[in-house]
Amino acid sequence: MSFDPESNNEPEPDSAAESNSTPEPDNAPEQKNAREPEKEPGLGNAPIFTNGVIRGPPKFCMQCGVPVVDPNATFCMRCGQRLDLTPESIFVDSRQPEARIPKQICPNCGTQIFTYKYSACPHCGTSLERPHVDPGTVQYSPGWSIGMPIISVGLLFLVLFVSDLIYLLTNPNGYIELLTSTNYLILGLFLELFFIIPPFLFLRRYFPPKSTKERFSLLGLPLNERSSKKIAKEIGIGALVGAGMLGFVTLMGYLSPPGYGGESVNIATSWQLVLICMGCFGAVGVSEEILFRGFTQRGLVNAWGKTTGIFVTAIMFSFAHFTEIFVLGNSILVTVLLFVTFFTISIIFGYLREWRKGNLVANIIAHGLYDSLVFMIAFFGI
């Protein structure tokens, strides 16, 4: 009887000792392997994660994208960003404006990335697909909305200055001839296509969808539209609006003092008139509507509301045409009437854009038709 209790007490510490000693050799190799980065095929120096901890050096800095050369580096030598963060860290490009940008999530390690400059995850090297950007989610600050026309107009004047300088170096006495030349007018019309470059590059940098057509769609030009009925409807609306605007400006001309309206350019041939009309539709109408209504008004309406956004855009559109408003020799009354005319035209274009829900086809047709009719009246002497 005494042996049984002793035998029952002795196995208990033996079993506990065996249970404590058994996991040690099993866990020892696991802890040893956990300290060494694992290598998986196709990843190279990409980091390996275990319980959210990096076990290998990253290939790129997560902030600036610079390749990491030293595998023992803790901080990026360029921007100072830590290189040993967990895959749950959020990557934000410090240069991007305030905007709601669709985030990318690495399908392998779960890293959340708020910038599109990586084609592969900077942690694990997994290929990343740029997501489709819904036009309704693309929002940028009012500062960019107001600053973009200033940048675009400045770029156009820089190009015109360089072209004028080249012309004057070859013909020093031809400044007056240059300003009154119809060919110079045609060149200026087509150079307005530079207006599209800054907003297009902006969207490419901060909101890069999959294709160029989608970027133009964000700016109000639906190049993916295949319905001929919808396109014909937008063209018809634009033609009616353009003709109505010409009637309004013509009435203003009859009621205004001398010096209001009219084009002073001498259009010598019908071919020049054709090129001018092509420039009005294909360059002026497209570029100005994309810049002022597709980018500026879009951002201001999202930030400040429809009424304020349209009116601020109209003011900027009017000042962008200061070379046609503030003409030497005109009276103050004529200058004010010209400003009011451009302001009213922009208001009409602004509400037309909102009525067509961001589609600028009608705006482009109305804008191009109005400008073309003005030059045609000057050519035929009507």
C-alpha cells in the first residue's frame, strides 16, 4: 500500500520533466531559423515577414524609393526613413497634395501603399497593379485648382516669348509685322494646346489610372464614349449654346461704344480662315475647356460648392484673356464691358459643364463654334 502512493507521486515530476524537456529541442531550431532571413525564389533581397517583423533587408526605401545597397542599414541614406517597419505601415508620398487617393494593398504581405510610384511592393517585391480611379474620388486642393491656370498661361507665354525672340533675332525690324500677322495668330491658337500639359501631368503624377483615355476622362473628355446618339446630342447642345453666345456678344456690340469687340486681324485667304477655325475647335476650345472647366472648376466646385466654384473660375478665365480686355487706347467703360462679356461667357460655360455632368463635349463645341464665327464675321465683313 505504501508503494502505490510513492509510485503515483514519482511519475508526476517525471512526466513534467519529460514535457518540459521535449519542446526544447523542437523549438530550438525554430528560434534559430527565425533569426536568419529566409530566401524565397524570385525575391532576392526582399524582406521576409514573420508575425509582422521584417526578417530580411528591403530592396527599396519605403518613402523615397531609393534602392537599399547596405543590407545592414536601418535608415535610408537619402531621406532618413526607417527601413525596419512592419508590413502594416502606411506609405505616404510627402510631395502629394491633400487628396483622397485609392490605396494599394500588397496581396502578399498586406502592406498599405498610398503612392503609385512603385510597380512592386517595396517590402516583398510582389507586383502591384494600378487600380482604376473613380472620377468621383479624385479630389485636389483649391490651391492646385487656382494655381494650375497660372502655370499653364505662364508656360504658353514662355513658349511665345521664345518664338518671338527667335523671329526678332532674324528680323529685328519686324515686331509690328509680327503682332499683326495672321500666321502669328494661327500659331498662337495651336500653341494653346500647351494648356493641357500641366493638368494632364498633374493627374498622371498623383492620380495615375491605367490609360491616357481615363486621364482625359477625369478632365471631362470621354474618349471611351461609343454611343453616336450621345455624341450627337452633346454636339447639338454645344452648337445651340455657341450660336446663342454669338447673338449675345453681337447685341453687346450694338449697345456698346466704339472699340468694343471685333477682330482686327486681316485674314487674307480662305486657307488662313480654315486654319483659324481648326485652331478654334481643335486647340482653343479643347485646351481652355479642359484647363478651366475640366480641372479648375472641377476642383473648386468639389471644395467650395457649385456657385462659388463657377464664379471663381469665371474670374480666372476673364483675367486669362487680359490681352483682349486691357487694350491700350480703350476707355475704362469699354474695358469693363469686355471683362463683363468674358465673365458672362465663362459663367455660361460653367453652368453648361455642370448641366452635362462634367462632360465637356458640348463646352468644346460651343467654345470652338463661337470663336470660329467671330473670325468668319471678320473675314466676310458681316
